[in-house]
Amino acid sequence: MARLPTTESPGADATRRPPFWRRQWIVDGPFQWHLISRSLLQTVLTLLFVSIGIFAPVISAVAAPENDDGAIVMLYMHARFWWIAGACLLVAGLGALVVSHRIAGPMVRFKRVLGALAEGQLPPPVHTRTHDHLKVEVEYLNAAVAGVAQRVDAVAQAHAQLVAELQRCRDDLDDVTAPPARAAVHGLQFATDRLGTALAAFRRADGTPFATVARTRAGEPVIAR
């Protein structure tokens, strides 16, 4: 399999990315908040199980009569458990935010590319940041868009050649009055126009259509590349 084109833009982080504290960390709210909430929930459950495993024996020891050591241990652990739990939740939340940002960034670009394809626009390659995830998927998306563009361009070139040959036939038949021959040329002209109209629905990355409307010598519309 041929090597896919890279999606990273060299030097883009140094020239385009704003400072850390000014970046837009939430680019896909529903997805990122869902991932962050799941991460925090898992952290809370982990802390709950850990606290049960640690505090349950101490509570049992404190319940025993004349056990001052258990009470001291309980107070010691209780005084330190909550700030440790808070730090764990903070780290989990920030970690989930960073990871979700590195996933959501490429996904937002995915949506833009797919929306453009739905409108017949063949967008330029998608570039990812240095630490983004989904790099392989973005490379395959770029390769797919490039492949579609090459095939549509090949069809557009064949259509342009067809238009040129059709015009030559019309020129050669100017002095021919045979109805069947002229009917065949007009039928071919109609099919060519339909093909050109379909090609005009596709646009290159710069926004120009793959086919534009031209005029034949007789003044009839012809779709040409």
C-alpha cells in the first residue's frame, strides 16, 4: 500500500497556536463534556472503593473499647484524605480535558470535510497539530478526498474532450441536412450537457467548479471544463 501523505503542518504550532492559557480547550462541547464527566465519575468510584477499603478497618478498630490508636489513625487519615481526593479529581479532570481536546480537534475537522463533501466541495488536506490523536484516520481521510478529486478531474478531462469532439462533429455537419444525423448529434449534445451539469456540482479546493458553462458557435449552451 502506498504511503499516505502526512497531515502535520511543519512549524504550525510555533506560528499559529496561541499561548496555553488563551487556547480554546472546548471545541466540541457535547463530546468533551461527556468524556470529562465519565473520567471524573470513574475517579470518584475509585476513590470510593479505596476509602472503603482503608477506612472500614480503622472504623472497626475505633469501635473497639479502649482503642485510642485507632482514633488517632482515623483523625490522621481523615485530615489528609479529602485534599488527596480533590487533587485526584483535579488531575483526572484536567487530563480528560487535554485528551478530549486532542481528539475533538481532528473530529471537528472531520465534520467540516464531510459537510463539504456533502455539498460537492472537495476541500484541501486536513492538518493536525503535533500532539493530536487520530492522525492515521486523518491521513486516510485526506487520501480519500484526494482520490475522489483525481477521479472527478479525470471525468472532467474526458468530458472536455467529448465537448471538443462534439463541436467538431457539429462543424462538419453544418452543410448536412440529413435529419437522422442531426438528431443523433442533438442527442449526444443533450447527454454531454447532463454530464457537464453533474460535474459542475463538484468544486475544487479553491472553490472553482470542475466544469463551467461555455457557448458553442451556434449559440447553444455547452458544459465544458
